Amino acid sequence: MSRVPNKVTLSIALKIINAMIRFAKDNEMLPGSYAVVDEGGHVIAFERRDGAPAATADIAIDKAWTAVTMKASGRILEVITRGQGWRLNVKHKGRLTIIPGAIPIIAHGRIIGGVGHSGGSAEDDLKIAQAGWAAIFREDDFESEVEERLSMARKLSKEIIKYVTDKSLRPVSVAIVDEWGEPLLLYRMDRAPFGTLELARDKAWTASAFRSFSENALVFYGEKVSTTNWNERVLPVPGGVALEYNKEFVGGIGIAGNEPEKDKEIIVEVIKKLDFQAIT
Amino acid sequence: MEEYDVTIIGAGIAGTSIARELSKYKINAIVIDKNNDIALEMTSTNMALVCQGGDSLTFRPGTLHAELNIKSIPLWPKLTEELGVPFKRIGGLGLIRNKSDYMKFLKMYTRAFRSSLRRDAPYYISENEFKPLQFLDRKSLKDLEPYISSKVLGALYDPNLSVTDPIKLAKALAENARANGIEFLLGNEIKSIEKNKDYFIVNTSKNSIKTKFVINATGINVDKIAEMVKARDFTYVPVKGILTDFDEETTELFSHQAFYLPRLGDPHVRAVVPIISGGLRVGIYLDFVMRTDKSLPSQGLRHNLNVIGDIIPGYPFRKHIKRTFFGIMPLTNAETGWHDFIVDIPNYVPRWINVVLGPAGVSSAPMLGKKVVDLLMMSGVHLEPKPNFNPSTKRGVGNE
Ligand SMILES: Cc1cc2nc3c(=O)[nH]c(=O)nc-3n(C[C@H](O)[C@H](O)[C@H](O)COP(=O)(O)OP(=O)(O)OC[C@H]3O[C@@H](n4cnc5c(N)ncnc54)[C@H](O)[C@@H]3O)c2cc1C
């Protein structure tokens, strides 16, 4: 007999996301963004399905963050703020997202994480997020079939995690973004500090934005790129790689957890095994 | 392969009360259960309270939970009489210890009045079938319950609350349905279901059945069975409730159901019920669990002893423990606590009805069958009343 987990690990977060996707597909709901955060509100796993609007990514993440840091579901917050929750958005740089589809993961009488979904109506978002939380009470494990682009991103990130584990390197966070720098997938391995996920996401964004290794943003476009602060995501540090598939630019990947050069080496080694090329 | 118009999966209180209601019509229907007998799951592990509706904060007007429960209240005496099942009006006491309790009960009282007693109420029940709730002061309360704690200052009294024996009731419903033509197939676990254009093939551990309509009343497994045909458009979380029974000697201590309001940040129920077979039943220690969880954590008994000690102080309850046991029920909207029943046809799977009850499911049984019959009729099932329906005859449902 299995026990209800008392901590959200990467594998539990993926089980939650798979359950949400399965529910959405079974009920013919629109593809959206699916986020799971830890008890501090930091992303453990995130996926955006093909066709889901890019803006849903941060909405899903911020919903999950709101549920955890406010210790209540979006439904409750909506009611207790009498629909005026948006006013609170002068705080926290607008992160508070007081709408349904935000659920704290409650287990053993405490909040151990949060689930967020964005991409459908408020009612659909709520139902999908509920399906996510409830997945921690399920014994069965299954992987939902996803569309082509997300399934490629899954494959790539799993290879990275396998490589890191096999070689006993330090645990990493993996970020995969599309050709516009918008996240498709974010995974944080257990014991990787939460800051690594943000670094990985910024590296992937930088690689995608400049279509090269992330550190080349500096080399090609001058020191100012990193110092003018025109975009807080620019991170010209090794560990971000722009990807080509069938000679076509498809997006970027970033990882963080080891020394930057090592992070870069991991990506370069792993993509060789799959059919991706790094844009140099 | 056997063919049926309607297949009911699950022979708990939901499946059996639906079967009994359907047996009033000319229809070819069967009930399947994995166990070799009726009502061995949730229906056998509960507080046995019925005629709920006026007594609890959870009955929000507008929910199916409130509708089915309140509308069931006037149906209980006749139903149990027809079937020869024990039924007893005990009355419920919402215990008041301070002003804040009183304010909450006042809100509840108003709600009960608005939802069922006013002539224009959504679930209007006349006064001879639903007695109005009333506030009791300390003295009248002491007259009713002489051993009650001196910390209790008064109570909201619901004279309608009753107890029955849910297992006997489910068996009687099944046997009456069987006598009126519904078939039963026990000891058959559902393994898979195939969805075709006009029919389903239900594959059990031993048989395959062809059926036009499926009613999924599998208790804690409704979601899993629904997923087999992509008919799960809801979510619930399994909640374990731990109860303790005290022996027959405790019967004379207390004659009403009584409960304290939940405290902030404390989800557990604090209630006592004099059950129909004698003795007091106390609970409920609640916990989200895996549905196969069989553990019985010691906090359960500790909580239940605290509860009864708080209501009736100074009695050696520890020496009168008969058994501690648990039931696992589905809770919808668990993240907000706004539970509701699901009795509905899913969006994309016609000829299928999911029945998720959870708290107060037994209590809603008389209306549940009628609700399902309505859904079947709305789906175009032709239901012609049977002129020779007998509401009291019985026939065994076990494997012959
Ligand atoms: C602690 C506790 C206290 C409660 N107190 C009360 C109360 O005081 N009053 C009240 O009204 N309600 C109460 N309830 C709720 C009430 O017990 C339930 O709502 C009710 O019993 C649900 O009945 P059911 O028929 O839906 O489920 P069940 O009784 O569980 O019936 C489901 C049936 O489906 C069968 N089944 C499941 N899976 C399969 C499968 N794969 N194949 C074939 N058959 C299958 C099972 O064997 C079972 O017989 C309480 C519940 C609990 C847990």
C-alpha cells in the first residue's frame, strides 16, 4: 500500500501534470499550461502544450505560486476578496493571480505545494487543477500522450536528467523554450536549489533570443547586452543552447546546477544523441 | 452475451436505491457488484444518520447535496415502513458554547427556514413533514440530555434528524428490486468497458454484458470506472473517516445526535449518534488518503474519545469501546470544502450517469433514485410504469 507523499518531488509533479493533461484531453478542453510548485511557491515542473497561448505559461505558474503563498485556492481568494483581488496586484509585481485554477496541494494536514492551470475558462482551469491535486492520492502512474513539440521537449529533458544522474553530476534544472523564448517545459530535479530553475529559464531565453550559445550574447553583441538591463532575462552565461531540428530553428534549452561550462557540455553531449543541432 | 437496457454498477446505497426505483418501471436492468454481498463498502461504514438537511452548515441551498437531502426528508418514514427497515426519529442537537457558535447556528437556522419551510422556498416541505428547527436554552437541553456537559449553554434542535440501518436498508432495497424484476450479478468486478456507438460492453472478472445505458455508482471508484470510457468530468479526493462504537451500556447516556461546530483549522467532525442497534457511535477523525489505505492511526480513537468526553464528561468511555473502524468517502471541491454530489450525464459520453455521493449519501437515497429516473427519461429511455409493482415483497439477491 502506498502512502500519500509528504513532499512534492519531480516525479510527483510530473504525475500531477500528466493527470491534468489526461483530464483536459478526456474532456476536450483547450490545450493550456500546467504548473506545479513546491511549498515555497517555486516551480518544480511546468509544461505548455502545443497550441497553448504563450501568455498562459506565467499565468499558470503565478496561480500555483498564489495558492501556496496565500495558503488558499483561487476560488476561496476570489470569494473573500469579493472579486476585488486584482487590486492586490500592486504588490508582488503583479504576481498575485486570484482566479480559479490555483490550488494548494494539501497532504497530511499541511500545504506541500501548489498546482496552477491556465488556458481555459475559469471553470475548466479549476477542474483541471483539481484533477492535478487529486493525482497525489492515486496509486496508478501513467504518462499522458502529448503533442509533437511538447513530447520532443519531454524526451530531451529526460535524456538530460538521465545523463546527469548516470554521471553523478550535481542535480540540475532544465528549461526548454520555443523560438520566441517562451517556456515549453521547466523541470527541477530533486535537491536542485530553486534558483537554478530561474537561471535555466534565463539561459534558454538568451540562447533563443540570440540564436546561439547563451554566452555569445555578450561576445556577438557587446558587453552592454548584459548591463543595459533592457530585458531582465538576458543571461550571457554558458549553459543555454539554441536548437535546430531538421535544419530549422526550433527554440532553446538551458540548464543550471553545475559550473556553467559543465552545464553547456551536458547539453552538447546529450543533444548529439537526439537529432538536434546546436546553433553556434 | 446477455443484453440489458440499463446496467447499474455498484450495490451500495446508491446502486440499490436506483435499482429499486427503476423496478417500478418496465425495464430490463441489472446490478453488478464486485463483492459477494450488498453494501459492504461505504454504506456499511458511516454515522447512519438520515433526514439530514436542516442540521448542518454544509447544506448550501442551490447544491444537489441540499436538494436531494431535503427533498428526501418526507420520503423516509414511508420508504422504511414499506421495506420493514428500522427507522427512528432521534433529533439532532447543534451544541452552543459561546456567542460565536450561536451566531453560526442562527445563520444555519435561517438557511434551513429559507430553503425548505417558507412557502416559496426552493425545496418547500410542509410543516407536518418537516418540523421547524428551534433553539433550546440550557434548561430544556438538560431535560432532554441530563448528562450533557455543563459547558454547553444551549442548542439548535433539529427534530427531523433520524437514524436507520444503512446495510439493512440497502439489502431490503435490493431484494425488493429483485422481486420486482431487476437482476443482480454479485462477485463480478468491473475490469474494462468498451464504448460503442449505441451500446457499451461491460467486462467483469467473470462475464461480459452488453448494455445500452450505464449507471456508475461505484462509490470511491466512480472516477476510475468513468475513466474507462472518458466519462470523468469531475474530481474528488478520498477522505478516510474514523469512527468509534461504544457498547450497549452507553445507550442510556444519550438519546439525540449531537455535534460541536468545526473549529478554525480543525477539519475533524465532533459528533455522537445513538445508533439503531444500541450504543453510541462517535467521530469523525478525517484524513485525505490513498483509496486503498487500510491503516487505522491511533489519532482516530484519541480524537473520538476526546469528542465524547467533551459532550458527556466524567464517564469511563475508554472501558466501553466496542470497535474503531473507518470508511473512505469521496469529497468533491475538497480544496474549498464546498462538497457537492455528482449525479449527472458527462459532457461527452451519452447514455452514462455518474453517481458520486460522499457525506450524507445515505440520507439522500430516497430522492436519488427519482433523480436518476428523471435523467434516464431526459435521455430518451422509455420508462413505462409497471402496474403490478409491489413495494414490499422481497427475493434474495445472492449468488444461487
Ligand atoms: C465516516 C463516514 C460517515 C458517514 N456518515 C454518514 C451519515 O451519517 N449519513 C449519511 O447519509 N451518509 C454518511 N456517510 C456517507 C455514506 O456512507 C455514503 O454517501 C454512501 O454510503 C455512499 O454509497 P454508494 O453506494 O455511493 O457507495 P458504496 O456503498 O461504497 O457502494 C459502491 C459499491 O460499488 C462497488 N464497486 C466498486 N468498484 C467496483 C468495481 N470495479 N466493480 C464492481 N463493483 C464495484 C462496491 O463493492 C460497492 O458495493 C458517511 C461516510 C463515511 C465514510
